[in-house]
Amino acid sequence: MRYRNKHPEIEAFRFGYDQWPEWFVKCVELGWAVPGDAGAILRTTYRGVEYVMKGDWVIQNYNGIPYGMDEDCFARIYEKCE
């Protein structure tokens, strides 16, 4: 079977290069994301701790929770909306 992403447009920024968007600042305030040492972001999920390093993309999922994706993977999946 084949599947398609139901959410074709996302909110995202490149950590360490782009300014934090308002939704991400709110996530930090709520404790969903925590600025760490050496420019890393960490958060705790049911899978464990997720680290996002400089150059990775931070994506807001449909529930408003941030998650990370490396630059190569992001480039294969997404393209910028105009």
C-alpha cells in the first residue's frame, strides 16, 4: 500500500540559523523544548531524549509539539512554500 502525508504544509525553522518563531518560544516556555549547552535543544519524548543540533530543522507537528530532523532528510521531504 502507498501513503501520503496528510499535512502538506508545516511550520519549521533551521536551528542555529533562523530566528526562533513564536510557536517555538512558547514551547520553550512550556518546557516542551529546552535550550541546552553548545547550541543544542533537547526534549523528552516517549522514545527518550531528542537532541537538535545547529543546522537541524525544528518542525512543529500537528499537535504543536516540536521535533527535529536533520538537514538532508528535511530536504528530501519538504520544499519551501511560496
